[in-house]
Amino acid sequence: MNKKIVVALGGNALGKNLTEQFEAVKVTAKAIADLIEAGNDVIITHGNGPQVGKIDAAMNALILEDPTEEKTTLSMCVAMSQAYIGYDIQNALRKELMRRGLYKPVVTIITQVEVSNDDPAMKHPTKPIGKFMTREQAENLRERYGYNIAEDAGRGWRRVVASPMPQYIIELDAIRASSLAGSVVICCGGGGIPVRRKGEFLKGCAAVIDKDYCSALLAENLNADVLLILTAVEKVMVNFNTPDARAIDRMTVDEAERYIAEGQFAAGSMLPKVSAAVRFVRGGRDRQAIITDLNKAIDAVNGKTGTVIY
């Protein structure tokens, strides 16, 4: 049965630097091509954690070396990361599809995502980005540009930014139209470029949106059948790192919320994935979210592995 699937790619699908990314997307392209070859309509989202941090750090290094250098905003850094990650994914996927005798246009849409001025996260930035700095370097950036700076677990100082919830995907109509026209769409990279409304216009802001929450919003807006979150593990586990650890094959949204309340999932890794899955599934009937390893994508969609939230 043909399904509309939003595929959210985790960091293991992209690597940690340019060389790793170039090799990783070859594997990623095969996993996605499996889904397309099986007749599914696929829309791709992805993270940008290491990439946007490196871009931001490079831009800050220019400022530290040359005080006359113009500041590059974080929203611009997210846009840059969307473009070059999308470029690698679309080329690798196009090549893999052609190798299989399939022709599907593959396109990257630079995507803005609106966040709320009233989101509590905007007043309490906690998400570290970029490289570690000395206190002197950090204070220099704080004084010049008003950056929020925090000490990170004894390893040095880093810039911290807000991580608000996504409210609206600005390019949603373009994404929907491209998908309906038969293209494989890559969008909402890094959770989207965070923007806020200023009257009739949009203005970027210093924030990072969680890509799993944005992927769930996209899947809901597109009325997708499946939200497929690809990560580095085959199944979600409870009682992780204990003798009672066990993998979960299937769980209802009520069971998932109970596990969340128990603190079963780490805030920086599995928690946003399970929370995003619950949001998507609760939004409509006959929806499924699946969390699994990148290399198990087609098996998970066919019900052979992965953790299904229903």
C-alpha cells in the first residue's frame, strides 16, 4: 500500500563533518530509495546539530580575529546548513534512484518556521551551540552582540540560544505542491529557520528548533500516514542502562506518555523523538510513528522492526 511518509533523519544519517557527511548520505540515500522504490511518497527532514554549530563558530572566529567583520545571524547559519546538507542529500539520492532505474525529481526547499514571541523558551535560552571558548572570548561576544553565554559542564564556555516550539511552516504550500507533483522534497532542515512575525513581515531570531517536533508538525500538516524517525538505535528502550532494560516493539500514545512522565527518556536524545511521535499520532486517526535505525527503515515500515507508536 502506498503511504505518505515524513522521514526525519538523525545525526547518524549525516556524519559530523564534511567528509563524514559525504559518505553518510550515500547510506542514507539507499535507505530512502528503498522506501521510494516500494511506492511510497517520501518527504525528508533532517537535523543540523554539528553543521550549524560549525558554521556559527566559523563566523564567530572571523569576528574574534577582525572586530570590523560583520556579524552573521544564527538564522542565516541555519539557512546555510539547510542548503549544503540538502545539496548532498539530493545529489546522493538522485544518483541512487537513477542507479535503480527510477526517475524522481529531488528538491531542497529552504524552509522558515514561525515561532511565538510568547514561547517561554525565548526568555530562557539553554541550547548550547558552536565551539567551546575561553571566558574572555565568550565575554567579548556577549559585550559586542548581546549573546547569551553559559559554562558547559566544566569544558569551557559556549553560546546558548532558545529552543522554542514550531508553530507554523512558512513554505508549507510549496512543500505540499512539490510533493503532490511527484518530487521528493527535502525541507525543514535543522527544524527550520526560526522566524518571528514583525507586522506583516518575518524576521529571523537566535533560536534552534528541534527537528523532531518540526517533523511532527510537518507530517500533521501534510496528513502523512507515517512519521518515520531514523536514529542510531533499532528500538526505543525503557530502563536504559540497567539490568531491567528492554526494547519496545509497540506502544500506545498513553503508554508513551506514561514512560515520559516516569523520566524514561533522556532529554537530549530520545525524549523529543517520543514526544514528537505522540504529538503526531494524537493529531489524527490511522496514523503511526516509527522510531528505528537508519538501516532498518524499509523493514520498520513493513512492520518487521522498530518501535511503533499508535
